[in-house]
Amino acid sequence: RDCWCMPGHDGTCGRRHDQKFGELPTGYDHKYVYSHIGYNLKPTDIQAAIGIEQLKKLPEFIKTRRHNYSYLYTHLKDLKEIELLPPQLNTKPSWFGFPILAKCNRRWLVSYLERSGIATRMMFGGNLLKQPAYKDIECRVIGDLKNTDELMNNLFWIGVYPGIKLKQLRYMVQKFRENPYFSHK
């Protein structure tokens, strides 16, 4: 990826949502712009050891992630400016994050949430054919990729990680409801 922000330090450059990369939408989070095709080979032995120890906490992490997702869904599902995934039937996912499809200007909404201290993440990669790294690859495209472009242009995530407590969940909902980019009808 092109981003040089250190892990856990989003926006070090001050231009995280203000740039244009190839055919990606203006403001596409530079943390998710891929300019080179390569490998992601980060795990080390110590990380594996820590991971094994973390597995002991997994049941509680899953329970908390599900709770946080459910809370956000219950309190945001009536907002007309965003679309949420429908409830999952006959499954029990451990949510990575809370996906939101913006029906308003995603760039403005994401900037507002970030300024309010609510971290956001773009869909990883979006339409990969619009990523700079894949500009000149030889490939065959079937269809117009309309749905892929819709997700690339309008989808983002907010967190549901186990460290988020009820106070933070309430704050997140409050900020969505106070959002000046929503009509509040």
C-alpha cells in the first residue's frame, strides 16, 4: 500500500481522505490504495505465540463483537442516509466491523466521523481494477462491475472490536444522529 502512516496512527500525513488515485473515487482512503502487486508476509514467530494465547479470549471477543454490532444495528437502522446489511439469518458471524453503505456523500460522512473521533475504514481494495497497481494487468472483465463500484464508492466500516464499551457505542450513535450531512427528517 502507498500509505506511510504507522499502524494505529491514522492520518499522519494529514491527507488521508483528500487525494485522487487513478480511477478510484476522490477521497478514497489512501490506507487502501494499492500501487504495487506483491505479498503481505508479516507474521513472525512471536506474533504466532501471542495469537495462540489470544485464542483463549476468543469466545468473549466474539460475544462482545456480536453485541456491539447488534447495538449499532438497532440504533442506526432507521437512518435514511445510510443502508445497513440486513440481519443475518441462521448464522452467527463474528463481525470484523460494522459495514455502512452511505446514501449521502461518503467522503463528507467519513470525514465528519473521523473528526468526531470515530475511526472508519474503506472496503479493502474496492474495485481492484481501479487500483493503480492493477491498471495495466491483462484481464477479462465480464459485466459492468456496477455493484463492485457501488461498494467502492459508498461503503465504509466502523469498529465493533471488543474494547468498545457502551459509552462509546452511545457516542457513536449520537454522532450519527447529530451529523450535519443528514436531513434529520
